Amino acid sequence: MGRVTAETTETTQAITAPGTPVHGAVADPPWWADAVIYQIYPRSWADADGDGIGDLPGITARLPYLRRLGVDAVWLSPFYVSPMNDAGYDVADYRDIDPRFGTLADADAMVAAAHDLGLKVLVDLVPNHTSSEHAWFRAALASPPGSPERDRYIFRDGRGSEGELPPNNWPSVFGGRGWSRVTEADGRPGQWYLHLFDVTQPDLNWANPQVREEFLSVLRFWCDRGVDGFRVDVAHGLVKREGLPDWHGKVGLYDDVVSEEGPTDGPGGGEDPSVLDHTATGASPMWDQEGVHEIYRGWRRLLDSYGEPARILCAEAWVKPEERLARYVRGDEMHQAFNFDFLETPWDAAALAAVIESSLRVNDEVGAPTTWVLSNHDVVRHASRLGLEQGGPRRNGVAADDPQPDAALGLRRARAASALMLALPGSAYVYQGEELGLPEHTTMPHEARQDPTFHHTGGRVVGRDGCRVPMPWAKAEPSFGFGPGDEPWLPQPEVYGELAVDQQEGVPGSTLELYRTLLRLRGDLALGSGSLAWDELTGEGVLAFRSARADGSGEVLVVTNAGARPLALPDGEVLVASGPLGDDGVLPTDTTVWVRPARG
Ligand code: NOJ
């Protein structure tokens, strides 16, 4: 075993010796096992009607762009009827489209257009909670304690002599208490309901058979409309530990930011300044309970009944360690689970090599591909994240008075990271705009911010708006071509004009053309189903692996120089490089190259 040290994590992590297979190639994988899936955040991709909010007709019109980009599928964040207190992750009707996004006919047209272009479509399923505007929650509020209507959610009497204290000590992921008290029909303060997220996102009771039936029916509804799969929101949260015990483990992701500051003042706030960590660690009673797996086995049976090509499930489950996450992708459960450990790994060759190897190992043990991701609508865009001082994860926004990222460094590293990710075996998700190298909007005025986290923590946790800014398509048009209106729902930073699609299309060396090349070559070289063995170039600051097809042919050498010094380019034909190479045959720092090795 070769040993490398991850300096930033201060642990010694072993990787397999160079030349020894870490992961085997797969002949004839199912479509989803090596697919590249593009995440569309519908509010922010393309606005056809000019109201400043993206919509389904806008998406349909722009789909040919994705065909040219070379992805296999799209995943759309929620477009269902919603009061939009959490940008659509608060669903009031799972079977209809919010009028801001269009109609069911628009959704059908979008799916049909995508299929005509050879793109598959995944939609978002939000089963942990509904909106408080959902008919079920309204009925629950109108019904007495102990009623069947209340049993579809998690209502409990409060503690204290008058029931004035919440049933347990769980905070919300967005800050403040995880419980809110309702007023009963007689006008008196009554029971409390659990909401692990916003006060308007009551958690469902998955012990109730009606809840289970309802989501099977929702899955059928969308499968019958032709969708190819579902990204499952908070997949690790549906089942809570019996008795809802207090949680005395680590609660806060942002304890350093909020705990000294006193009470929160948002609507879900009150006297509790905590923010619940949505990552399942240790024995937390709200995350990663054994009971979730039986639910997914039932969903898998339903999806499998639709036959080939497979309709798929992808888990959004912030679960550690990796072995626990791999349990969500066992053969009879979900197909994919986002690899957030990879996303959160600092720009450090040893740490990256270690997480790549361990991810492949734990997924191989259950026969699942690994699902790589670097950005999404919940985390700081990687073009900015990798330009921040390296260290811990940076999940939740950057404010104007925070240390600012080094934009040039961030973009260089982001391109190198993407070129690494897209060479890895497995599937990969690309978040809208990363193919343009879009940075996080780190100087957004606070008045423009809409993320509930910002409001529930009195602004101490800045929130996720900075990664959700509308796409720039054309530099000279209003809202950079996002739509005919002048005012997109979130302000775009000036630099988005320079990075607009029309500024990059056909421009050699642009990030957009780099992604197109990477995606084309990834397909041609079958890297998504290839093998992986470390190359001996792997060492201080350098990560290098060889990939080949199942029959051993078509070897590709992928080298990422994340170190402090340039490196001699390996012999062979350079197929693509994430940035300019030195004239003197060197691989500069923060650059990834794919090479067809010289025979020898
Ligand atoms: C995860 C989603 O990605 C995020 O945007 C949302 O706020 C929470 N789940 C709650 O639904």
C-alpha cells in the first residue's frame, strides 16, 4: 500500500499502490450508471414570460443548448405548486405546476422536447415535508389532537405544565426551533408540530400508511407522464427515532456563527439560536434511521415495474460515513446517491485521492456506481469555493463582508476539479452555470436575499442565494438574456455578462468549450464505465490515475496537479487540458490533463 498524507485534514489516508486495480470497468452499463446529469434550477435557468422567474417554456426553448453541451439527462429542482418559502421545496400540490413556472401541459411539452433531443428527465421528489399550504396540513390544523388528519404529520403535546415547551430540543436546519405551536379551535395554544426545515415545511409522519400510499401514487403520476427518475430530497430524514428523544450530540453546522449571538428573530426563531446540522453523524435521532430503507425498497419495486430503460432514484442524503451512504444504493434500493464527501473535500491531492478510492470501494461493495458532484443549489459554487482559503467545508453562502474568494484561482481550480470529476468512473451531476465557470454572487445586497436560513438566523448564516442567481445567456440583453424582463428574482453580478453563453460559445479555451470537449471525450473514451488504478505520478500534490475499458483497451491517463510546483507532462498525446499548458512541456499547478499514454 502506498501512503499519502492529507495535510489539510491531518489524517494519514492510505490509497492502493499504483498499478493495482482500485475499481473495475463495466461493460454495457445501464444508462444511469455513467450518465452526466445537468441540474436545472427552474427559477434561474430561463425566463420565457419576463416576470423575472424562470419557467418551463423557457427551459423547453433552451434544451438544445444541453444537447450541444453533451449531457445525458436533466434534473429539475421542484416546479410544483408552492408558496415558495423555500424556493419550491415547500410543496403544496405534488401533482400540479406552480403558475409561476407554467402548467402541466408545459411540463409535458418539456419532457417530450427533452426526449426528442435524447435527454432523460429527472424531477425532484420532496417526501420529508409538505408545505403548510398543502391540503393535508390545512386539514390537520382544522382537526383536533389525536385525529387521523393530524396523524399524517408529527404533532405532539408540549412539555411543561401548560404544554408551553416544545416536545423535544431539536432545532431546525434553517435555524431556530424545530417545533411550532398551533392555536386550537377554542383559540388556546395547543399542540406542537415538527418541522426540521422552515416553519412552513411540516414533517410528514412516515409511520402513517396514507403517507406511504400517497407518495407511491405521486411516483406513479410522474412516471405515467414520462419522467425517467427522481432526485429524492432529504432522503435520510423521513423516519425519526421512536419516542423523538432529545438530541445532545453536535447540533449546529454553524455553531461558531450563531451560538454566541443570542436569540434568532426569524419566524421559526424564538429563544433557540441553534441551527440543526443536516448531516447524519453518529446516533442523531432525526437522520439516517433504519426505517428509511424499507420505503426505498418499495419505491424501487414500483419503478422497476415500469420496465426498461430504468426509471431511477437519486438520494440527497447527507450521511456519514460513506459506508452508511452506500446502504442507500444497495441493489434493491436507490440507483444513485450524491457523493457529498467528494464535494466537501478541500483542494488537496492526497485528500481527493483518498475520498475517490474510498467512495469507489464502498459503492463497489454494494454493486453501485459512484455519483460525483461538485456544485448544486445548496452549496457555494465550486468556482468560488476553491478560491477561498482551504480548510473546512463552505456550504452556506459568502457575504460581502466575509473574506472574498480569489476568483482567478477559484476558476482555475474549478476547471481542474471538473476535468477530474468528469474522468472518474460513475455518474456525475453538473449544476447549471458551472459549465460557464460562474462564481458565487458573494456581494449580493442583504435586502435581496430570500433564503429562509438568512432570515431565521437574523442574517448570521448568509444562506444559499449566491449560488442560485439567474443564468447569463447573452451579454448585451436585459438580465443577460435570462428573460425579457429587467429584474430577475435575484440580482446578477456584473461579471456574469463576461461569462454569458454568447461570450464563450466557439471561443477556444472558454470554460463552456472545455466542458463540451470533456463531455464528448468522456463519452468517446467510455470513462464513466472505465476502470481506475492509481498511476505512479501520484504523490506530493499530484493525483494521477489510469482508466481503461472492460477489455483493457483505450487506456487514458488523467493527471491533476493540485500541488505548488509545475510537473513534467507525461509522455503521450494530450487529449484535453483544463487550462493552458506550459510551452516547456509542463503541467502547471491547478490543472488537470487527460493523456493517451505513449506505448512503451
Ligand atoms: C434539500 C434541498 O436541496 C434544499 O434546497 C432544501 O432547502 C431542503 N432540502 C429542504 O427541502
